[in-house]
Amino acid sequence: MLLLSIDSSAGASAALTGDGEPLSSWQTEQTTSHAEVLAPAVHQLISEASVTGEELGGVVVGAGPGPFTGLRVGLALAHALAEAWDKPLYGVCSLDSLALRATDAGIAGEFLVTTDARRREVYWARYESDDVGSRLIEGPFVGPAAELPALPAVGSGVQLYPQDLSVPELLPDAAAWLPDAAELGRLAHGAVTGELTGVLCPPLPLYLRGSDAKVPQQMLKGAAS
């Protein structure tokens, strides 16, 4: 099954996977240019692979959690493409990408996945890894890093708050990890084929808190009068 995957929960990434294996991918760590770069990157990715939308088995999108503005760019693009190509759209929690990576790298037992939530907070979830893979225990949540459980952690939240979080010794580079669309494609393929359970979620944004943008009070008063 050929899948196009998109994620814009932290940085931005896109990937084509065939039967769960990455065929081509693109990613950036920039967090302020999703609207400008993601759609052209997806177009280039598909063009260079000589793939048409009709050949896809579906579109996968990282549902977050993530900051409002960046996250909605990837979701809007994924919804538009799935609608235009008449393909199923699969949502996957973006934090699952890092849990998969940590499990592949050999992490054992319980651990945390963290990403930047701004406002001096992190998005996080608790996972457990065993011989079969990783499973979500609780989350996702948003909150101060200092209040998280005392467990090893992976993801960019560790890099931001090293005084509160620490990576496992076997994964020294895990403090800078960001979600990756290719891993989301692998997870979605496993779910669609029945190899994995509890992976797919509605392709809707996991904001976990309200938008920073507020309707001015004078506009609210005008609407009420």
C-alpha cells in the first residue's frame, strides 16, 4: 500500500511509504514557515516519485498535539488532498512517531515523549516499550516539564528543559527529536493491515488548549447587541 504522510506538529515533514517502508521523504525543523513550504514540498515529493494521487492507498496526517497555527497547516493540506483524490484519510498522534523511534532504538520499560508546547510547557505522553513494540499508557497532555513523571524522556522538550527532563543513556541524541511523517506512515500501514491496534485517531487537531488568538471584546459586544 502506497501512503502519503504529512506532519506539521513541530517541524514539518512529508513522506511516501510503500507497505510501511519509506520511499522518499522531506523534512524541516523550522516551525514558522509551514504554510509557505509544506504544500510545495509535498508536490515536489510526489512529482519526483512519479506518483499520482490516484495511485495512493490513502493519506496519513499527524494529528498533533502541536501549536495551533502550525498544526492546522498540515491537517488542512491532508484533508484537501484526500478530498481531491477521493482517498481515505488516517490520523495518527504525532507523538507516536517518537515512541516508535525510541522503541526501534532499544528503549525498554516506561518512558515519556515530549515536544515544545511553548508558553514554557511541553506536550507529552507516557509510553511503555516491550518485545512487541510501544503502547500508549496515558496522554497526550500539555503542562510544565517540571511536573512530568520522573521517567526517561525523548523529544525536543528535553532539549528545552534539561533541568527537568533527561534522555536515556542509550539515546544521547533523542533530546532533539521531532515527529517524522515517514514513521507515521509506517504506523498507519500497520493499523490498516491489522498488524497494530490503537494507532489510528480521528484526523482532527489535538490542540489540548485554546488558541492564542481571541476575539476582541468590542466585537463580542457588538455581536451581542
